[in-house]
Amino acid sequence: MGTKERYESTAAEVARECASAGRDAGDVVLIAVSKTVGPEEVECAIRAGARDFGENRPDQLVMKADLFPDVNWHFIGNIQSRRIKDIVGRATLIHSLFEERHALKIDAVAAQKGIVQDVLLEVNVSGEESKSGLSPSQVAHMLDACASLEHVRVRGLMTMAPRGGGQTVDATFEGLAELRDELRSSMPRDRADVFTELSMGMSEDWPQAVRDGATMVRIGRAIFSDDF
Ligand SMILES: *Cc1c(COP(=O)(O)O)cnc(C)c1O
């Protein structure tokens, strides 16, 4: 199988998993994480119907988003202050915001460009030390900080599950979904209306994420690697 076939079969599996979870296939965006491949493979995925791609390095995001401006580019990597100017505007959605100083800088750059940047807040639900993100108890404060920024719009939450599958993975995804619902219920209406997204699930655990309410899954190896 090549990239085209792997993308098509992954998209079909996501649709099947949605159906069996009683959800609409259109409720879950499949993000093809193209961080390990070049433009040729991106083009194959586009030909197979891919419209959303994820990158974790600013250089790759810039290169590929400029080559393929008609699809959506998601920034899912570590944010560095000096690269924010390259990410803002190119990224349809920044998934990995968790520092207030970065929110301020994203706001300033977006203001300069005359846009509103959509972001997700990254949450370290499982509490593993190796993972970045806000602890669940810090999210409300970060949301308040972002609420005063006119050029940043928080669309939801993102997390990474611990490796190895099983119950801790479900607990992580369920925890993120509960946190979103809880925060959403105490927000003003206009903010709650757009605070809907749950970016969770990767090649190894995305079916669980779909069952737990993911609205976006980020799949790399299952699409772009021939030995996954
Ligand atoms: C690489 C990456 C993915 C995709 O991981 P796979 O295991 O290749 O599906 C998803 N999310 C983030 C944040 C990543 O860095």
C-alpha cells in the first residue's frame, strides 16, 4: 500500500468508528500528520481526499503550507516564541498553546496581520512528567487570560495519551472531554459556542478517542509509514 491507499483506508476506518459510536463521520476531522514526509507524499494524500494536515516544526509548516495553500495546516508542535510570527496566519489552528506569554505574542502577531488566530489549549491530563501542557486545574485561569485577547480565539482542548493503551488512555480522553464540558458550562454564551473542539487520538489510540468524543484525530504513521 502507498500513501494514497493508506489515507483512504484510514479515512474509511474513522468513518466506521464514528458510525459504531453513533456519531456522524463529519463530526471528526482526520488530520494527516505529515511531519515525517515530504511534499510528494502530501500531494498523494491530497489526491486521496485529505484536507487537513498537521506539522510540529515551523520550518516544515511554512514550506508545506506555502506549497499547498488550499488545504488546512494545523500546528501541533512545541511553540517557540521567535517562530510565532511564522505560525500565526499559516496555521488554521494551533493545537499546542499552554503558556500565557505565547498567547500574548500570538495575539500581537495576529493583530498585526489583521486576523483572529484559532487555538487549542494543550492539557497534560495524565500528569506524566515527560508531557507538556497545562494541568487540568490551570486551564480555567489560562482561559481567562485568553478571553481578553481580541486576536486569539480558544476553540477547545488538546491532549496526548500515555503510551501503551488500555484504561489510562480512556481515562485521559474521558478526562479531557469532561474538562471541556465543565469549562464550557461556565462560559459566557459567545465563548461557549466556539469552545467545542477536542483534539485527541493518534495512530495507536484514535479509535478510543473517537468513542470518547474527539472532534479531531491526529494520525501520522498509520497514513505515512509503511511499517506501522
Ligand atoms: C507525531 C504526532 C502525532 C501523530 O503521531 P502518530 O503516532 O504518528 O500517529 C500526533 N500528535 C502530535 C502532537 C504529534 O507530534
